[in-house]
Amino acid sequence: MLLSATEQAEVLVMGSRGLGVLGGFLAGSVSTPVIARAERPVVVVRPGGRVEDGAGGSPASSRYLDVVLGLDLSRPCDELISYAFEAATARAAGLRVIHGWTAPAVFDHDPAAADPGHRVARGLREASVLTDVLRPWRGAFPQVEVTEQCVVGRAAHHLVDASSNASLLVVGRRMRRAPFVTHVGPVTHAVLHHAAAPVAVVPHL
């Protein structure tokens, strides 16, 4: 019924009974196939989770925390980026875009490749690509203040850390047409279990 409902919806919002983390959430017979098979964005919100930063001011003056987007530069899909920019616009919030990259295994075996200069050069290239990908979106959403972060290591770890100071964490999920698929990808799986903020899972091809 939930999957059928998403056919005429913009977004599906689901809750979790997990305390502190989403322990056991993905093991459910309902939640797993819904997240894995929905063709619309699914937002997961835990009870008691902080949605905005309203401390120290009136409702009119309170400001949402940043929206955080996890972006894989090998597949920077428009649907995912658009959702994040629109979410930041709706909140009048900033957008922090995080891309994680890992040094090739050859760095561990090739003394020349292990030169710190190679890592610096690779990091600069990754940052340049991220800037190029986001440039047209900055032009389309000039009101959104964008912060770009290229980080070394597993993206999930950095996204979970960033979620503690975010109003929404946005990640992608590659759509698969198999009728009984329940795989959501390792990064999405990790943030659903450990993120402190609501998580939006955006399907894409």
C-alpha cells in the first residue's frame, strides 16, 4: 500500500521506533522493501530527532540547520542534487555537499605513489570536479549558501558526523528493477542506522 501511494506522491515520510540509532529499522518487513523499491524520495525521521535549530530565539528568528548532501562524483545525478537544493531553499538554510574519496590501493605498494604530493594532487582534482558539478546548480539557486567538502575516507562516516549538525541528510539510492530487491547501498544503509538527523533517500537511475 505504501509503495502504491508513492505513485501519486512527491515524498513518503516514515518513522522509526529506534532509540538513539535506527537499530532494527531496516530489518522490518515493511520498511526495507519500501526504501529499496520506492520511486519517490523517502524521508526517515526518528522519534525525538531534532529537525531544526530553534534554540535561543523566537520561531520567526530561528534558523534551520544546514541540509547535508552526500554526493558520489562518479554518478552525480540531477534528481539527487535538485532535491538537496530545493530542501535547502524551503528551509532558507545552507547546503553542505560532502564527497568522500579513497586513495587507490597502489598507494600502499608503490613508493612513488605514496608521496604525499600525489594525495594532495588527487584531492585538488576531486575538489575541482565537485566545484564543476555544482556550478550550474549554484547559478540556478543563488539564494543557497553552498559549502563544498572533499574528504578522504569512507563517505558514510563523514556523513554521519555531519548529521549531528544538520536539519536533513540527503543521500541517493540507485533504482533496481528486480521485484524483491532489498538492497539500498552501503552508504545509505549506514546513515539510516546512525544519522542523527532525518534522512532523505532519493532514488535515481
